[in-house]
Amino acid sequence: MSENSKGAPGRSTLSLHKLGVFCGLAAAVWLGSAEAPTKLVNAGFSPFIISMGMVMGAFVARWTVPTLLKGTGFVFQDLRDKPHLIIWALLGGMLWAVANTLTIFAVRNVGLAIAFPLWNTNSLVGLFWGWLLFKELRGSGFKGWSKVLGGATAIVGGAAILAVATASHSDTPGRAVVGIVAALGAGVLLGTMYIPYRKAYISGMNPLSFVTIFTFGELGTVFLLTAVNLGGVGSLVAELQRTRPMLFWPFLGGFCWVIGDLFQQYAAKYIGLGRGIPLSNTNQLWGLAWGALVFGEMAALNPSGRLLILVGSGIMIAGAVAISMADPGASELVNWKFARDRECDRYGLDTEQVAAVVAGDDPHAGKAHDVRWWEVLVMCTAVGIFIWLALGTRAQNISINLPWTIVLVIGTLVPLGVCGTLLWRRTRFS
């Protein structure tokens, strides 16, 4: 039985490939919903402040979710066993912080529905790094390569169509160009950010442990970028106080982004970068739904402009699906094993234990943990911050469609329950 399909005794026998696909789809929904608060940039708020609010929400989420699911003891032990990955997690957080700031500039200049597909070209970058560094697609044969290359071509073609639609139908072509460049730049950084992801997971690190360190890199980088842009720490603090009435929304967006990112990381762990990232990048469909149905972004476009955007989005989604459906065969799995063993030899890791974790069968994953006093404090602090921000929230000058908002919120919660249950039954969140 291949390592891509075996199940742990007493647990669900769902194959890792199917689990990875489900995780990728759940990630798409949550990552798409997380970008909705970036529309506040159109209400006159600084992209840096929006990004800072999202990162603060992500910081809280990255400590509370692992604490709730695994406990700090498990996380700290995982980090002690693989200390060399701490620097990689910090680097990944720094890349994400810069990329996230660029996405907000893109949303301001070209809108959420259009910026989303452009920065989702990160799947091409992730695909390249997966092939070059981690032996993905090696030995996959003509059928596998044709799906991947065909999907990659579709993604590039769809992005080009969207760029043309934006430039042709925007009232401010100069701003459109800046938005396109910002979105594509974010795509490059996000695609490169996946290198630390994959390096961590073929070494047996748990995604919950990885994100705990990841958050320090993103918070420190965004704090530095924002402070420099606003003229110092004092100005940053003053601006945060001034914008407090809207901070709850980017804070909530950051929290949602972490949920989506965790699902994305499980997808990258179990089906690789070349498949997991394009699948999660169908979040553009969810972003398109928020932009078009909730915020009415397409209302000002003429029929030909709307058609171009829909066609471009459809082509990119088809490309992502084609890539994700290229199931790894036995020859490719041998190359995956080679990449994993290389990491084990380089850092002196236990090969058998790492192999078990990579296969979703970590023997320590399902053990109950004692609740420590500081874990209770962390959870109470997180809830308190949310309540404090919510009490100070004021309505912003942004028009939304409330019925569609409710529909999309419900549609976001359903995959959380379904995929979370599948992950627990199959891997105990390994």
C-alpha cells in the first residue's frame, strides 16, 4: 500500500490524496473570505494599516488555534525536535507579510474580484519550486506532466485575460497598471513562501507548530513596514488609535486567513506544492463572489468587461483543477521519499518517525494533553481582544449586500466543520 493511501489503525482510511484535495478546497473558501475586509482600503484607510490589522488578527489566531487543538507542550516539543526549521518559518512569515501588503494595494487599485486571480499566479511559482527543490512531478509520466503543464498554461492565460480586462475597462489606467504589478508581485512572493512550508512538512513538522513561529516573522515585518511608511512607531500607534473603529474587520480577516492557511498547509503537506497550492488558489472564485455579490464590483463594467473577467477566472480555475487532479504515481512517490530522506540525513532526523508523520500517522498526534494555566490565559486573552475590538467598531462607508453576505458566511463555515472532521479522523491533525 502506498504512503499516499494507507491509514492509521482505528482511524479513517481516507486516502491522503483525497484528504489533501478536501483541505485545498476548504483553504480556498477561507482564504477567499479572509480578503473581504481589504475592501476597507476603498474607504480611505491606509493599506499598511489594513495589513497591520490583518497580521495582528493572524498573530492571535496562530497562537490560539494550536493551543486549542494540540496544546503548547506538543508544539514546543515539535520545535525542539526540529530547531533548524524555526528560521525557515520566520522567513516564510516575512515573505507573507510583504505579499499581503501588496495584495491590499492591488485591491485598492483594481478591486478584489480582479486582483485575486492575478496574485494567484503564485501557483506557478510554487509549482516550479516544488519541482526544483522537492522532486515533485519527477517520474510522473506524460499524463501527469500534460495535466500540470496544461493547467499552468491555463493559469497564465487566464491571468493575461484578466489583466487586459482591467486595463481596458478601468477609468484610471495608471492605477490599474500599479494594481496589476502589485498583484503579480504578491504572487511571486507567495509562491516563494511555500518553500519553507514544504521543507517543514517533509521533515515531519506539524503545521500547527510551523504557524506558531511563522507569525513572528509576519508580525515583525509588517510592523517595520508600517512604522517606516507612517514616520515612526509613535505615528503608527496614533494611527491605530484613530482607526480603531474599523480594526475589528481586518483583525477578523487575519483570523480567517489563518484557518484557510492551515488547511492550505495540510494540502501542501499531503499532496505537495504543485497540486495543493493550485487547488487552494480556487479561492479566486470565492473572492470573485465576495467582490461581485457583496460589494458590487462588477456593476460599473460593461458586458464585454464582465465577460472577460468571468472567462479569465474560469480558465484559471480549470487550470488549477487540471493540476490538482494529476495524482502522484508510484515513481513520483519514490522521488518524494528521496527528498524526505535527504532532509533527514542533512539534519539528523529519525527517518522512520518522519515517514510516519508525513503519512499522517504520527503516534503522538492523538494523545490528550493536560490543560495548563497559561493556555487558559491565552484563550481568554484572545476572546477579550475580539470583544474589545468589536465593542469599538463603527459602521464604515462601504455598501454591502446583506443577504449575499449571510449566504457566503454560511458557505464559509460548512467546509470548516467537514474538513476539520476529516483531518481529525484521518490524521488527528498530524
